Amino acid sequence: MNDNLERPARVFALALSLSALVGCGESTDLEPAKPLGVTVAAQTIPTVIDVSWSTERPSMGYVEYGPTPAMGYTTPMQADATAHSTRLLGLAASSTYYYRVVTWVGSDAVAPTTNDAGASGVSTLQTGAFAATVPAFQVEGAGFERLVIAPLVNSNTVVVIDPAGSVVWAYADQSGLSISRARLSKDKLSILYNTVGPAGTPTPNSAVVRVSLDGGTVTPVTIPDLGPDFVELADGTIAALAADVRDIGGTTVRGDKIVEVVNGVATDVWSTFDCFDPATQPGDDIATAWTNASGIGLNADDESAYYVSLRNFSSIAKVDRATKMCPWILGSTGATLAISGGEPFLHQQQFQTFGSATAPTVLVMDNDGGGTNLSRVVEYKLDVAASTATQIASYAPAAGIYTARLGEPTRLTGSTAPLTGTFTFVNWGEAGLLEAIDSKSQSAWRLIGTGTVFGYHDLPVSLYDGTVRKP
């Protein structure tokens, strides 16, 4: 269950302070605003339940729910209407939940007068079982409060896992391809994931797939020869990695490109050939995969540039969307920044870039720089003007972990001890381990999935869109 949902106590506290107030022109008769005809309907995803009700007069409303009669969680407040429907998200499979509908009247931006109109009786509902087989996860530690959205690569299933380790959403892909990345869509209405073929193998039917949260709508956008990663921009544009195969002097060279998808139409917007030359920069394995892009990212709210991890170059490049040039390159091949402090990363997987454009911080999932068969997370502080990159932190579990593919670090901010302030979430990919590292580089929370291979993740606070939450 997602502990980040609004607690109803806040709502009821506000009701007590405002219950005597009535907005200008409002009727004092709240009886017509009480909920009627409450119904529940299970969706294709069996942990998603729609709750509907009506009122005789326009009202707002929400659903209070939880695994015990005390409930403890609420959906966002619904806008003024007489017919309402809202969705319960983040429920565990095959479980009983208690719920009731609460209605309100009279709240607006000009005169925020709010009246608790009433509530339905408390009822129970039962969630269904997943059609896909999902593993059980063991959780150790505390303080982590995010949801984890990730592919289970070895079963081609996308899941949402709550902080207690319960799978609260699952969808099994039937394409026969592999999944390497999953994300919550920007509008919070669906889950996005990719279907890709084996690295270096032509895959004309690879796609970015959109599955509505209720599971009722599945929309694939076919992009031939997709790579392992994609991002979604604020306007809904999808930017995905794909292979870019060219004949260079009679030799076939497999580079990488970025493809932007707008309204289902894919357009090539950048290629590794724009910033690198295979004749002078062959990388580690030009015969099989020249650059072998392993990740693409954005820097927080700045969408003027992409950042691309090139595994076979042991480099990460900033890509200017307007010019298609690379303002800086961190790492080995083509590097424009001199690294100091510690061993450089080698054959990295995912990464994260954040902070200012002139002095960003870069987190890297390093596979070989820390030693043979030893993965680690390395943190660099860049000074773009001075063309320098300084290693400021490195973390690897004491027992040692190696994830030859996948693996991803993410910097987050928490409010629950021991993960207060800044901390780092580490997805160890093939090792089947998710871990939250506190600000002192101590492991505070771990999710263990024995035999599981985690793909690249997303870490939303909630599946709900909170923009309509009132009062």
C-alpha cells in the first residue's frame, strides 16, 4: 500500500473547522449531496477497482479505503458533479479492503467554503489474482516510501511494487520480445514499457507499449531495432534509443540513434555518427556493436538536451537537441572532461544526470572500473567550463555484486528515517536486488528478488494524479 496518499484525518480536520460555514448562495441542505448508489467494478488489472456513486445535487467526493476498518487512505477529491467515478490504485492482489464514499459541497478558488455532506456506510471489496505469475519479494530495513515500477526481465512482466514488497500492479507482455525499461506515463494514466530483441539482432517489430492503468487499453508504437531505453518528455513525446546501421567504407557499422515519437510518428533526431567517427574511435567491439548505447536520460526540468550512455565507449555524452552536437563527453572514448579522483568507470549501464548545466552531478552504474566482476555506483561532479570531472563518491556492497547488464542508480529525497534528506536508490539489475543507500552510504532498505532480473525502473511517489485533490 502506498503510504504517500493523503490521510483522511487532514480532510476531516478541515471539515470540523469549516462545517459551520456556507458559501454565498449555497444551500444549507446537504442531504441531496450525500452519496447514493455506490458500486464497485473490477478492471482488467485485478488490483484496480473503480468506485462509482451519484448525488442529487452537484458535489465533490472521494473514496476512503484501506486493509482494515480504520481504512487510512483516500483517493484524490473528485470535482463538482452528480455522477462520480474514481479509481482505487496500489491495492494488493487477492486481498480484502474496506471502503466508503465521502462527499463535500461548496469549494472553489474564490470562496473556499467547504462542507462535509456525508458518507456512505463502510463496505468491503475483494481484489483478484494476477494472471501472470509474480514472485514474492523479501524486504529488509525501512524508510523507503516510493513505488518501484520495473520489468521482471526473466518473465517479460511489468510490475509495480510497494515499499513493503507487495506487487500491486502486473502486466505480462505477450510479444515474445524482452522488456528492459518501464515508466509511469507523465499523465499518470498508463504504464509505458519497451519490447526489444537481442542486442545486435534486427528486430522490425520492437515497440514502445502503453498500457492503461486499468489494463483495458494496450497501444504499441512499432519502432524497428529499439535499444534498451527510452524517456518521456513533458509534452508526451517519447525519445527512444534505436540501432543506426550504416555502411562505412564497405564495412557495416552498428551505431545508435535517438528516435522521437510524436502522435505515433517516429522521427530520427540524433545519431552517434553525429558526434563520433568509427574510423578514429572504434570503441571496444566495432565488429558487433560500435557504440552499444545502454541508457538515455534528461536533466530534471531541462529538456534542451539528452544524455546518452555508450557502453562500448565507456562514455556518457550530452546531446544538444537543437544542434545535434555533444557539448561534453564524460568517460573514455571521445572524452572532453578530464576525470580525477578514483578509477574511471568502464562498460557502464544506466546513469542519472542532475543539477545545473555548468556544474552537473552524474551518477553512474559502473560494471568494470572498480574491479573485475564488481559493479559499483560512482558519483562525479562536473565543471564544464574547466573541462573537469571529479569523483566524489563510490558505493559497492561489502559482499560484492556484479550486474553485467541492466542496473541503475537514482538520487532521491526522503523524509522518513533513516532515509531523510538525500539518498540513493540502486537497482542491481541481474543480481535481483533493489537497495536504498542513506546519505552516509549505509544500506537502509533492501528488496531481495532471488532469481529475478530487474530492468530499468521508475520511482513515482504515487500512481495518482494529485492535481484535482481538494480541499
